[in-house]
Amino acid sequence: MVLTRIVVFVVTFLLGIGIVRNAEPIVRSVGHLDWAERTFGAGGSYTAWKIAGVLVMIFGFLYAIGRFDLTPGESLPFLRPTS
């Protein structure tokens, strides 16, 4: 269980760094996000991808320390079956 959390943290951290470092190629291949350009101004698509990368790293860290769980039963208690 601990090893799984460490692996998930490392993978999400590397994924987040990859998103932050490669925001420009991502925007070139995916296209500009209209809502981000309206919200953040000029260059908002790049900012949105960088924020997404940081959020991926934060959620990976929270999962690693046990503050965020990926199972629906823990995250969404109303989905738990009742006996």
C-alpha cells in the first residue's frame, strides 16, 4: 500500500512537471482554450495548462500522504452500498 502511494506520487509528480514544462507544445497540438483566454487574458491557455500541471502534482502529493483517496467509496460516501 505504501509502495503504491509512492509510485502514484512519483508518476503524478513527473506528469505534472511534464505538463508545466511542455505547456507550449501542448497548446500548439491541442489548441487555445477560449475560456482560459477570456479568464486569464492573453496567454491564458498556457497559464491554464500550467495550473493543471500543478494541480496534478498537488493531488498526487495529497494521495501520497493519505489526504486524498482515489476510490469512490472514500471520496464519495453517498456511493457506498448500504447493507
